[in-house]
Amino acid sequence: MVMFMAFWAELQNNIYTNIFYSGRFFLYMKGLLITLNIAFFSAVLGVLIGMLIAIVKVYSVQNKGLKPLNFICDIYLTFVRGTPMAVQLLIMYFVFFAFAPATFQIPIAIIAFGFNSGAYVAEIIRAGIQSIDRGQMEAGRSLGLTKNMTMRFIILPQAVKNILPALFNEFITLVKETAIVSLIAVPDLTMAASLVRSRTFNAYVPLFFIAIIYLIIVVGLTALQKRLERRLAVNDQH
Amino acid sequence: MINIKNLHKAFGRHEVLCGIDEEIKQGEKVVIIGPSGSGKSTFLRCLNLLEIPTSGEIWFENVNITDKKTDINVLRQKMGMVFQHFNLFPHLSVLNNITLAPVKLGLQTPEEAKENAIRLLKRIGLEDKANAYPLQLSGGQKQRIAIIRSLAMNPKVMLFDEPTSALDPEMVGEVLEVMKELAKEGMTMVVVTHEMNFAREVGTRVLFMDEGKIVEQNSPTEFFSNPQNPRLRDFLGKVL
């Protein structure tokens, strides 16, 4: 009992010094903001890149003029999927943006993650479009609609229902993956824990604390995604 | 109305259509029958270029539609098509299924298109389904709506690709009924089907396809009572 009391007192003390003491809570919160910031904007960039690639992929099946562009996309996809994210981040920072001022770490991280995410988003969108029965395209075309009109009015509205939940998943993955941005000295949530750890020489409180924060965010986003999926299923009169 | 000259179609090295010459005149109801794999669906799908022929020409109202310069989208507006699996748009209500193409192509105002759609729905007795979604309908209802969706474009010819093959037996009748009515009104029709009674009653000419060729053709009475080609005899012996 006495031992437990002593342990409890020490834990309380550790929690206080590692989380609240000398504005450390704000350090974490600032880190969290940066984490979410990077995740959000790289998701936006990823969606833009992913859409472009998906368009090239879907249209190059028939349009031979797009073959060179399709080839470039293939190289990009192979590179992004075939190398570690950490290596891509380092290449982006130390090679492509070697000239950039040191204060540009966050935009560079966003670009690195955006380019990475784009490859996966492209696959999500392509799969979403191709999951629609080809009879839908044929029916649209047989009515005299152009390929673009059929895409816009018939294929995409149906594909979105498959694409949106998967995109949300990609965002959740990004929130977790950005934990490696401290490699290029971005003060994100994980970096905040490292900073505190190096001051207090205590590992478990800061690390469990940020683990819980990540967990709360991911669980919250997952719940949101489930709701989104249900909403889409309701609109869908299947 | 439709002139087909030496039509060939191959998928890779597999030749599906091996030289078809045919003329379909205005008001004809041409029924195409044949064993599966004979190329009858491919032939039909070539007529509106859902399949691109490997060689040969197709002329529709004196326009060469196989010419690369022809705008196939404009020609397809005049060629309705009904599919085996209906292919209604599941995310749109019945009404919007019917009005989408005429409105988006600028052929009818939304009001005109809606009026027209309701008129067509009344004709097949489904006006109460205007706001329903395809998945709330039976197969027979879906196919009847697919037919009037094509009719909403005021086509000059209707192509039917095994329109009753995916239906439960008790729903075949209602779809054939709509097609018969359409035939009575003088619509030019090309129908790929296994419904021999339909071929007999409605067809003005029946074609028998086998291995990518039209092997025999005749008026329905002659076709069924006096088949010449041994393969046709064999086929009719099995299906009748």
C-alpha cells in the first residue's frame, strides 16, 4: 500500500512536469496543430495529384496520345510506392529543396507527404471509377452523351460513394504517418514529446501522452468516417 | 436506312464477325437469332459503334458512321439501344433516368423532357414510379423503363440486345408487349433475342447467325417452317 502510494505520487509528479510544467502543454498543442496542418494540406495536395493521375490512367486506356503521360505517371507511382516515406521526405528536404530557407520545413513536409499520398489517392479514385459497371458507360454513350458527360453525370456520382470513405481513410493514415517529420526538424506532436523527454529524462509520460492524443484523433476521425459512410448509404437508394 | 458492308470484328486473334453484308430498311423489324458465341450481340453493338469494327463500313441514313470524322454521338441520339442488363442509372430517379440525356444534350428543356417522360411512363403504366429509384423496381419494370428512356430521345431505330434474357420468366411478357406496341407504331427495330415467338409474330425478317456470318435469312413464316441450312435446322430443333 505504501509502495503504491509512493508510485502514485511519483506518477502525478511526472505527469505534471512532463505535460504541464513551464508551458509544455502548449508545446504539445502547437505540435498537434502542426501535425494536423501537415496532414490536412498534404491530403488536399494528394487529392489534386491523385485526381490528375486517375484521369490520365482512366483515359489513357483508349486515348493513345496520353501514353507518354501515362508512362510518367507509372514511374511516379512505382517510385512512391516502392520507397520508404522517410526516404522520400529526406530527398525532398535535402535534395530538391536544399536551397530553401530553414523556415520552410512545414511546406516541404506538406509537399513530400502530398506527393506520397497522391499515388495512393490515384489508386483509390481509379478503383472507385472502375468499380462502376461498364454497362453504365455504354448506356450513357448509347443515348448520345459524350464520354465526358457520361463520366460527369453517370459514372462519377456513383463512384464518389466508393471514393469518399476511402479518401477519409487516407487522411487518417496521413495523420499517423506525419509522425516522422521530425526527421527534417519540423516541431510536430512527436517532436514535442522528444523535446520534453530530453529535458525531463522521462520517456513514458510524454510518449504515452502523445500516443493517446493520436489515438483520440484517429478514433474520432474513424467515427466520423463511419457516419459519412452511413449518410452516403442513405442517399443511395439501393 | 442502315447499310452494312463487309463488316469484320476481331477481339485480338479471335474473329467474331467474318464479313457481314446487310441492309436494314426503314420500318423493318429484323430479328437476329443464333447460338451463343455466334456474334449476334457483337454485330448489334457494332451498329452504334459500342464495338468498333475491325474493318468494313456501316452507313446510317447515308452517313458512313465508321468514318473517323463522323461524330458518333450525334448519330447515337437517333439510335436507341436496350441492353440485356437494363443499365438504368441507379443513382437517379426513374424520371431523371429518362430526362437526363435529352436535357443535358440540349434537345429538350427540363419541362418538355419531364412532360415527355410522364407521357411515356403513362404509356407503359408506370407513371406512379416516376420518383422511384431503379433498385426499387422489378426486372420487367426496369427494362420497360430502359426502353422508354431510349424512346425519349426520339430515335429512328431501336436496337435490342437480348432484352428479355435477364428477366424472370413471368416478366418477359410485359417487356415483349411494349416492344410489340413499338413495332406496331412503325419503329425500325433490330432485335437480338432467343424469343422465337416474338421473332415469328413481330419480325418482318429473321436472320440466323453462326460463327460470325449470317447463314440464312427469310420471312418468319418461311424461316421457321422451311429452314434450309443444316445448322439452322439443328438450332431450331433444339430451341423450338
